Amino acid sequence: MTEATQKKLFSPFEQAQDTNIRKHGGTGLGLALSKQLVSLMNGTILVESSLGLGSVFNVTIPLEKASTPPKKIKHLSHRKVKNEKTNVLLVEDNEFNAEILVSELKDAGFIVTHAKSGYDAIKILKSNNFQVILIDIEMPGLDGFATLKKIRELDLTKAPVIALSAHNLSQEKEKALKAGNARL
């Protein structure tokens, strides 16, 4: 990115390029908030960038050595659910997100089936039963809301649905409820 862009990058509502807004969404608050949080911890955040080659962000936060060792914390993935036969349908088009969710759910004892699209989910539901459905609302083609609405119209399942979103907007919550009684 250019030096001019770097100078305004940590300002609220700024993004490196206008095309990023359309491509990735967002408000341009992430780096501004990051800078404020780092400042509150008496730290610094710097950016090094070469136009067209990428950027590196360095965060430095001064820490003191703990006087006593921390207590060992048990990782959540070691906790097993009571019913290890719970079938979960995960509807997620992003492979990275799906890989993480599938891994965590399996570690917690769930049986997971992954559908890569709303269309795949409908096909899978026609011949399989699930106790819960996790569905991404931002998918290409048939998005999560349309998929859920179709599932309910076809009466494919009465399983509870949890809609997954990178956003937490009240409009999306209302839309999820209207599409088929999903929780966001």
C-alpha cells in the first residue's frame, strides 16, 4: 500500500482500498480499534508495506513476568458431550471455516456431516436425520436464509438451526427467525 494509505490506515472508517469494502465487507474500524487496544496496554502497532507485495503489522506490548505459574486450564475440546451420537449438519462454503468447525465439533463428540452449499444441504437432508444444523448465512447461490426457508418448506427436518455469521446485526437475527426459527 502507498505511504498515504499507511498514514490514514489506523483512522476510523478507513480501508486500504475501496474494492476491499465490496470484496470483504467491514467498516474500517478493525485497525483503529486494534490501535486503541494496543495503546491502552502501553504498546505500539506499526505497519511495513511494499506496494503490491503485501504488508506486515508489528504489535509490541510490554509485559511483566508472572510471579507464580498460571493454573493449568483444560482445553474445551477435551470435554465430551453426554450424547456422543448427536448428528450435526454443518452447511459452510468456506473450507477453512468448515475445517475448524468440523474439527472442534468432532473433538467435542459430535458426528458431523459437512455440506458445502445450500443445495448440498437439501440433498443430504432428504436422506439423513440430524439433531442440529449449523448454517452459514453468507453463501453463494442459495444463501443460508434461503436454504433454511427451503428446508422448512419441504418439511425436511424439525431440527434446531443455528445460523452462523461474521456479523451480529439485529436485522440478520430477525431474518433468521423468519426464515425458519433459526438462532443466530
